[in-house]
Amino acid sequence: MLIFRQAVKRLLNILLKHTFNSDYIIDLNCIDGIYRNFENRIATQSSSRYLWRSVCQCMCQSTARNSTVVLVSNIVAVLLLPATLVLLRVSPKSRMKDATTKYLKIDFHPAYQIPMAIRDHTMEVNGLAKYLTLADFVYAIKLFATNRAFYPELLFKFMLWIAKVRPYLDRYEIRYLIQYCEYSSYSSLRKHFLNHAGIGLANVSHGEEFISCRSAFSSFDQYFAWDVTPKFIHEAMRVEYAERFTFNPCSDYGMAPKVFGKPVFGFLWPALEDVDLDYLTTKLNCISGFCTVLIRPHPNIANSNQFSKFRPLLNANISDSTSENIHTFIDRCSIIGGCLSAVLLQAAFRNRSVIYLNNSHLKSLKDYHEYYKKVEFVDLDRLDAFLHSWLDVQYETSRIGGST
């Protein structure tokens, strides 16, 4: 049984894998081209526009997938759609709701935060069994059928999401459902479904954002963005919302504390596959000769990028990303390095020194994103030399400070 589950997980990782373009100009051209093709359908006042916005987002994301994999994924979805019938339940009899709240959060992950501005008005609930009502099933099928939209994978994912949220909608009286779904190809369909029930969709970003086919055409009632995300980025991707708010994801934490003793270089194992991992391992082992190296792999095994293969070769300590809080990791480090990662931004928010490995994604961001125009970046072959220089400066600064 374990072998079967592992095989299924590997298959899903292959079918769902995306490799997004590093050049934002290419992505902008893709977004604009899809918009022109669907402009009449998404510019209408009809609520069907949200279906077509999801189709546009799905098409944008499909450019980051192998075309054969997209075809196979849709075939698999067609075969699995009838299986959603097992989730059907008789609509519960009307009864008093368990509780009333303005915002309801049902997604649980260390990166999924509640902005301070709405925390006192938010309830967190999790663990209800999934089910669909017959009305939900008919609603989804009818929406796609009447619009002659044949996108099986999109429909299948949408139905599974309805089955996830239906139990909470039946038990709680809410004004907004909090989701973390700007990357979801069916985000606009989520809004359509919730609005149909008189509920708003509030999206909370779980990282910094940049121009990409990943988030293009998503739709929300409220959007909570990290305060380093310029509004023009959303506009460029044609992201749609009625209200936009910004927040500091580290507002609950003070400045990162000083690290005493031997300096610690925290390194985020790259999720991107454009890094020479053999050479990276050599560099990190070289750095371990003059600095404690603490490596943190990505918590999602799908983004681990062969870490298990290289772990025995690394002369380093390991941060267990499934059990150690990200801010505990930040507190343990003197300086943190890696490729693009929300962790580096959170560390910078807390005044911890950070360094980015230079790559094509970063070069593209530096063209238009104010935050990335200011970050320290270095090529991999200079990483050890940079850290040597950085440590020398820190030592000199502390020596002068201690003698005054």
C-alpha cells in the first residue's frame, strides 16, 4: 500500500510540475496574447467571466508545463471526474450555524498567515470531512457545459475544492473565506462559487510577488499583499480584486537577535533546477571550513531538488523544515543565502543580512522590482569569497564598537 501511495505521489508530481519562465517580458507577452483572445468573454458583465478568467489562468500556467503532460493530465481528469460522485451527500437540514465570523481560515501551513488587521475578526477551523451536495455537482457541470468550456483538469480540481469548503459553508456563517490561492488556476472559479452563496473570497499572499504566468487573471474580492509588492505587478498580470490591502508578514516578530560565537551561514537549498548542485555542494563544504553552515531544504518534497541525494555529501547542519519554525531558523543564522525565496525577504524584514545567488530570475526582477534592485547578489563561484569579506567587515565593526 505504501509503495502504491508513493507511486501515485510521484505521478502527481510529474503531472502537476511547472517550470516558469525567468524572463518577465516573455510572460507579459503570453498574458497579453491570451487576454486578446478571450477579451470579449472576460470583459462581459455576466458572472461567466470568472469561468473564462480561470481558463485564461489555466492556459497561462500551461505554458510552464510539458504539452504532453497537460494532455495526459486532462485525460486522467476525464477518467476521474465520475469518481467525484462518491463525495455526494444529502444536503444537511437547515439548522443554526455553529458560529458566525467575518473571516474564516481553513488552510493550514506555516507560511499561511493572518494579517494583523483582520486577526481579531478571523476564525481558524480545520479537519471537516469533504463532501459535495447534489446542487454543487450540478452547479459545476452546468457552468462548464452551458459555456461550452471543455477543460477537464480545471473542472476536476474545482470540484475537489468545492468538496473541501462545502462542510465549512454549511456549518459557519461567514462574510469572507480566507484562501492562499493566487497561484490556483481556478481562483476565479472560487470567487464565482462563493459569491453565488453570498460570500466573498479574501486572498492572502504567502510570499513576495513578481510578474509571472502563475498568478495571471486570478480574481478576488479582497487581496492582502506583502507590502513590498508594487500594485503595478498585479495590474500587469491582470489580477482582479475589489479591495487591496498590504501587510508586513513579520509584524509579530522583532529584529533578529545577534548570534554569538562561531558565525552561522544559513542556506536555503534551491528549489529551482538551474543551479549546479555538485558545485554548490563543493562551495558549501568550503564555507564550512570557516563558518558553521546550516542548510534548510524546502518543506514541500516536490521542491526538494534532490536534497536527499546530496545531504550525505554536505558538511553541514540541517534545519528540519517540517518541524522548525522559519523564524527560529532565521534567529539561528548570522546571514542567510539562497535563490529566490520568501524566507530571504522575511529575514530582511527582521534586519537579518541576506544574500541572493545570482540567476536568470533575479536578473529579470532587477529590471522592474524595487526590492530586488537593492538586494545583495553574488555568483555561486564567488559565494565563499563574499562570505569571507562579509565576516571580516562584521569582525571589524564589532571590534571598533567594542573599543569605543
